[in-house]
Amino acid sequence: MPVNSVKDEGNHSFINILVKAKKLKHNFQERFANLSLPEYTYFIIFSIIIGIAAGLAAVLFHHSIDFFNRLFFEKTAGGLFFLGSAAVIVLPAIGMIIQAVMILIAPETAQKKGVSEVIKSVSLRSGYIPFKTTIFHFIAPVVCIGSGGTVGPEGPAAQIGGGVSSKLVSLFGLSDERIRIFTAAGAGAAIAAIFNTPLGGVFFALEIILLNDFHTPTFSALILSSVTASAISRILLGNQSVFVFNISHTIDYSNLYFYAILGLLSGFFSLLFIRYSNYVRGVFKNKIYSTKLPQWFVMMLVGLLVGISGFYYKEIFGIGYMAINSILANALAWNVVIVILLLKFMLVPLILYSGGFGGLFAPSLFMGACLGYLFSILINSIWGVGIDPATMILVGMGAMLAGVNSIPISAILIIFEMTQNYSFILPLMLAVIVGNMLVQLSLRGSVHIKHLEEEGFSISEGKEVNLLRSIRVGDVTLERIDLIQEDLNLPKLMAKLIESPNSSFYTINNQNKLSGIITESELRPIITEYEILKDVIVARDIANSKITVVQTSDDLDYVMNLFGKLNLDQFPVVNSLKPDEVLGAITRQKVLSIYNRESLKVNLASGFAKELKSLDITVPAKIAEGYSIIERHVPSQFVGKNLAEIRIRNKFGLEVLMIKHHSNLYADKQEMKILTPDPEYKLQSTDTLVLFGADERIENFIKV
């Protein structure tokens, strides 16, 4: 049999297996959908299942790190016997080379790392995380931390928990909003399991993953899943506190201002660390890796630097919890603590931004412990106040954790739950709030949001707002609106309420101008007294005169923000040119459906990233029957104008998937950047548009 025939037969068999698996999945989803359990019961069941899955994943992650730690520091180090004790220098370098090979094999998957990727998936992709991404970011951090990389397991754990949850709930065919909630719940549950802190996991998901987008069902899911995951962790890993300490003095609240000073120091040190990290990231991205220097070589050098540091100060290896316990036990000299603080400060960004995998929670705790210890030594030596070093260390840990990661509430709860001690809660809260306030005043937002903004995303309240800025209210099909005269009597008003599918009515005066809104909240008290009031009440008497309208020229980002501020489900729309003309209503559901549609288009662009970078300028790439993607230089009449002015969607019926921006670095070298379509971005003559739409519309655009 010819080789090609065997190959085709193998491909055909594989396709058949995929088709059968798809059918089984659909049958399972249909049977699940036909179950007649109440909605809240579904919610409870899924929250617990997510907690179990995320908890087991976190426990497996923990054991895998321990296994690789033994593999490297016992087996591998034993195989390097000819190096003697200096073998530990090589181990982190070996781990970094392994990670570099993984990056070489799957470069796109490797880039999707950390908490920021979970935020993007929840905000932009309705919680969808590819399972291959979850597997990759399970293995890579295990190798990094197991080989002595001085980073933490928490960020990867959140990504693993979110990824496992995303895959699990997608098997049941849940809605996008449910997948989004449970992905966030899975990330929080994994944090709860890793730290053994259920409340910390809940508020981590709220503060970081959902960006404080609070809803009661979301909160219920977070609590149930985090408590379940923490229970799994306690059963399989034990219920002992990670940190061993003894607070020997009761807190003298007359010395409370010292903790405020520690908070300021922690905030300043957090800012310094964030600035240094951003600098290191820029150096690797724009200078080192823009040359032909291979990544594996750079990562190996960073690994050797970690190994040399660990050879002299073994406390720098790995997560660092044992070193924190040594600091709490006053087992390290102050000069050693200074050195390991500086080493941790320097090495963590080098590992992460050279290409290593890990989190910032544990390094934050480590640096906070060092800072708290040194501060206690300083004030006790100079002022002789006798403040307990253990209290200062724990407070410093919480303040640095909050400052570096922008999680004030989570930091307080995590330290409180990890230590299982309430005695220092007030100094902890004071230092965390003071330190975090200093960071926020400087950064003006979460450090994670700043990183996403640098990548071209503008995320607010869990949504990518750039997607909605280019769409005007006038471009949307509006819902029918019920207008009634303000002098309509109550019986007729009640009749209209019964006949109409809408739950809101808008009153107009004699000049046909909007004068108020009547919702169920206004009608409910009237219904109970209907017989008494039916002959004396008219619509004007019960209408709420505070009415918010939007204009056809407003963009959907503005409307989305209004829905967030006001507890309403729709707004009446008026003509921008004729403010007295009411055209209809725009609903929250309509805006969300448009957002989901735009998200899908962004995901389409992301999925075709490689193809989009190498498209033929003139030949459309077929995506589906009658639809294509094409790349076109910016027409001269568009240069200097922004996308909001040009309105390509309205005039040509095409979607701008991305913009290729070319800039001259040198006389003979150009750099190309892929830009997200920002409505305010002004097109330049060197730009190229990547467009998606119907073939006939593409042909019309080509003629421009």
C-alpha cells in the first residue's frame, strides 16, 4: 500500500474518532440539559465539583514540585558527583534549559502564562482556557521551582485551577457567563488549596480575576468552590500552618504608628520592585531577545546566576517558606537577611522575564518577611521599644504581598488564615492599607491591569472595553419602547402593563418629551391599594422623573458603564440630531451579546495569528463560504484619521481584526507590531489593515 494511502487512512480514522467524540459530547450535554433540577441546585453542584477538581489539581501540583525537587537536588545532583557541592550551581541552569526547550516547542502556548492570562480569558474569552495551555503551565512551573528557581507556585496554580474548571464546565455545555464565573471560581479555589486559605481564595478571585465585578451568584460560587478546595487540601496535605512562629509579646497599641511606617516602607519597596521588574522585562524584550542571542543560552545564564547565589545562600532556592520560618525563628543573622532580600529582589524578575515560569506571591512574602525582620531589628536597637520581631515579620509579609500584587483584602485574609492567629490583625490591616495606598497612588490601578494595558487591552469591571468603543448606539437594532401619556389613568396603565411584554414604561408630556419612567418597583406599592387609588392616580403621579437617556452618537462602552453604575436593564435612546425624538430602547442583554460577538472576532484573529502575519496583500484568505480575511495598506484618505471617524464597519461592512504597524528601526531594518484595533488609534501611512467580511464587501473596499 502506498505511503500516502496509509497516511490518508490514518487521518480519516482520526477524524472519525473526533466526530464520534463530538457526538458523545453533544448527547451528554442534551441529557444534562433535560434534567429538571432547580437552577440554584445546579449552581451548588457545579461549585462543589469545581472546588474538588481545582483542589485535586493544586495538590497534584504541590506533590509534583516536591517530586521534581527531589529529582533535581538528590538524583541529578548525585549524578554530578564530580562537581561536589558545586553541583547545585548547575541545577537551576538545567531547569531553565528544559523550560527553554518547552518554549521552543510551543512558543504561543508558552506566552499565555500567569494570572494576567486568566484575567484575559475571563474578560475576553468568556472563561475559555485551552486544555493544552493548562497542561503546559502545569509542567513548566514544576520544572522551574523544582530545579531551584526562586519563584512561587501561586500564579501557575491559579492558571491551572482556572484551566481545569474551564475544561470541566465546557463539557456540560454551560453558557458563556457560567463558564466565566466557574473559571474564576476555579482560579480562586486553587489559591485556597495552595495556601489553605478559603477566604483568601474567594477575595483573590474577586480582586484579581474578576476585577471586583461583584454579583451574588458569583460570590456563592467562589465561596463554595474555595471552601471545597481548601477541605481537599487539608485532607491530603494536612491542616498545619505553613509558618511556625511564636508571638511572645502582646501588642502595645501606643506603638501602632511603627506598623504604619512599616506599611510605607513596604509600599515603597513594592513600587521599587514593580519598577525594576518592568525595566527587566523591557531589557529582555527590546534589547536581549531582539538580537540573535538564543533564548536557551540567556535562560541558562540566568539559571547559573541563581545556582551561584544558592550555593552561598541556600535560602534563595525554591519557594522560600523554609527560609521565612528561619527568619521567624531568628535563626539568620541580619546581614544574611539583607543579602537574601537583595538576591530575591534581583533574581525573581530575571527568571520570569527571561522565560521562566512561576508566581510572585511567595517572593512577595519572602521579601516582606526580610523587610519586617530588618525593620524590627532597627527600631528595637535605636528606640528600644521591644516590638516583637515575629509580629513585624508577619505584618511585613502581608504588606508586601498586597503591594506587589494589588490585593489588599486578599493579603490580609491570606496572612490571617495561614498563621491562624488573630492577635496582630489590626497592625496587619494598618500596614497593608497604608502600603497598598502608596502603590495605588503611584500606579493608579492594579499592576495586572497595567500589564494588560501595555499589551493593548483596556479591561474594566471584567470586560475588554476597547471592543465596544467603536460601536455607536445608532448602529444597534433597538428594542421597541412603550410610551404613554403622563395623564393616563391607573386602570388603563394596568391594562397596558398586562398586554405589554416590557416591564418598563416611559411617560411623555404634551410636547411628546420624555418625562419619567415607570417600572415594577413604582407599580408594586400601588397594586396593593389599587381599589382605593384607581380613580385618583395617573401615570405622572407614580413615574420616576429621574430618567437616563442615551443618544445614537454614544458608544457602547459608555452605555456599558451606565449599566454598571445604575441598576437598570435598559435605557431609552434619542436621536442625537433631534433630542426630542425617542427611537427605542437599548438593553443590557443586547450590549452583552454584541460584546460576546466582538470577543469572538478577536479570538478569530488570535487563532489565525500566524496566518495573519504572512497574508498575501492581494489574495483573500478563505475562512468560510463567502467570507474571507484580507490584508490591505491603509488608503491615503484614511491616513491621520482614527477608526472611530472612518467607521469601516458601518460604511463597508467589514471588521478590523488587527493593525500591522511598521516602523523603521534603521535604514535597512523594519519592525512590525501587531496592534489591537483601538477606536482612537490614528492610522499611519505605514500601517496595514487586516480585515474580515463577506467577499463582495471586500471587493468594494479594494476599489477605495
